[in-house]
Amino acid sequence: VVNGRIRQYDRVAVVRRDSTVEYAQVTVLYGYEGLKRVEVPEAGAGDIVAVAGIENMEIGETIADPDKPVALPVMRIDEPTVAMMFSSNVSPFAGKEGKFVTSTQLRERLWREKRSNVALRVEETDSPDTFKVSGRGELQLAILIEMMRREGFEMEVSKPQIITHEENGKTLEPMEHLVVDVPDEFIGAVTQKLGPRKGQMVKMVNHGTGRVRLEYRIPSRGLIGYRSEFLTDTRGTGLLNHLFDGWAEWQGDIPHRANGAMVADRAGRTTSYAIDHLQPRGVLFLGPGEPVYEGQVVGENARDNDLDVNITKEKKLTNVRSSTSDEAVRLTPPRLMNLEQSLEWIREDELLEITPKSLRLRKKTLGGRRRF
């Protein structure tokens, strides 16, 4: 409450963001005692209260005296900078691990989140099963995805895309003010990674305590997937924070994944025999005995092209003894990627399938013949 008093059952004016005035009645007024919310009869200037009885309130709107409705200065919320496509899971494994799998359930959950999360924007698309979700950075969207996973949702999401603006014929992109605090020994690792991501150092402070603070101005897209890399590079000792820092002219291309994908060409279960023969071709994401479907990405190719592979191939058995028949197959452990790493890894023609138990990379078009 900025000024005046408000009581239960008062008739109040609601000044909307477009300066229109509507009228409503306060049905319940809640105050706070520590972490507990309690019903109170009235509140005055300086009190923090929750008001029930007013529909469709948004950030920046004012509850005022109905006789003299004066609006407070409108609070501006930072515009979303990153967008992703959320769609219902349509892979061959759809519905096997989650409780909520339909597009209707996905839509209801996203719209419910939109009402409580003011920095989130949810829009319909041309497809009834796909929704465009925009937020203030990849981390915010990753947190939403993780929350929905734990609630039992299955979905597919696209590669994060930066939201750009056109102004005076120039393309503008969102920028971030990045502050990192790291031990002296990791300065080289951090600067080496932020350079190709178009980060420009604006300040460096050495406190003489063994830690250094670095400040950068960097495009928002340069931070996609960087947090997990940063923690690895600094062995968990680094601190990273960033704030929206306006718009700037497009900073140029940022190097993405140079390698192609290894894509399963048939459904089945992975075998040690197949993995052993595929290891020289690149890095595998799966171990033996895991189910796969046609079009699922099972590894990263050592070359820049996509490669269809049979990761379910079994060794032919014969009645002829071999001196090498009993040799143990030594497999390199698969590369296991978390949610943020997976979002950074995928390309525009790929999707990330998300279930409560699994993260699977896949091609948008599953059939190999249709892809090529």
C-alpha cells in the first residue's frame, strides 16, 4: 500500500495499463505474519497485503479510490529475449514415461504458468499442438521445463531462438551485462570461452584475495548453454550473474556445433557389439541395452555431416570357434548431457524430447529417406 487505507468489502477502482478504469469490490484482504498469511480487516500505507475479488490484475495496474482514481507510475517488465517451441510428444515412445502427454494438458499448464509468471509470454502457433514460449533467458525456460518434467509432463522443445528487433533497417539483438567471479587460475579458461561468444570485457577487478571479478557485455545468445560449461571450467568455484543491458546491433555469427549427428536408422535396443564398432566414428550418448527409435540422435559424428547408423546390430553367432570369441568388449562411457547442454547442442532440424525420466535428442523428421 503506497498511501491511503483499504478495507474488506471496499469498492475500489482498478486503473489498467491503458489508463481505462474499472470498478470492483474487495472480498478478502490478507496480511502476513512471518511466512504465514492471515486475514485482516484493513491495511494502511506501508503494509504488504494480498487482495481477493479483482479479476485479471496485471503487473503495473493500480487499485485506487473510486472517487479519485489516480494511477501509480507503470512498472515496466523487461521484454523476453529467448523463444522456444513447446509441442506435445509425438515420438514412438510417447506416453510411456509421463502422466500428461496431450496438447490440451500442455496448453493448460503453460497458460497457468503465464498467469503467475509475468516475465513469460505464451502464444499460439499455426499448429494446434505447438506453442511459442518466450522468456528472459534460456535459464528461465529451462527451469520451467524442469518443473513440468517433475510434474509428469512429456513434451518436445526446439532449439532456443533469440528474439530480435528491426530498427532503422538494422537488426538489433538483446545484450547482457555479465559478471563472473572466479579464482585467479581460471581467468584464462573463462576468457577463452567468452571470446568466441562475442563477449567484450569492460572491467576487471583483482581484489588481491585470490579471486578476480570480470565484467562483460555479451549477446544473450552467447550465454545459451554457457552456465554448465562455466561451472565445469571453474570446477564449481565460479560465480556467474547477468542482467539485461539493452539492445545492440547484431554482433555477428557465434560458432555452433561443428559436428554432425549420429542418427539411429531403426528401432530396437542398443548393443555392445554395435557401440564398439561405432566408437571410432564419434562420441556416443547411449550405453548398451537402451531402447532407441528410428530418427533418434544417438551420438555426435566426428565429421560435419549427419550419419545414419545401426546401433542395434548384434553379433552373428556361428558354431565355429574363434580365438577372440571370449575377449571382453571395452566401451567408452557415453557422454551424458543435462537439460541446458542438450538445448545448446541441438540444431534447427532437431528436437529435444523431454519426459520425467529421460532426455532424448531426435530429428524433426524421423525417417532417413524423408530427411535426405
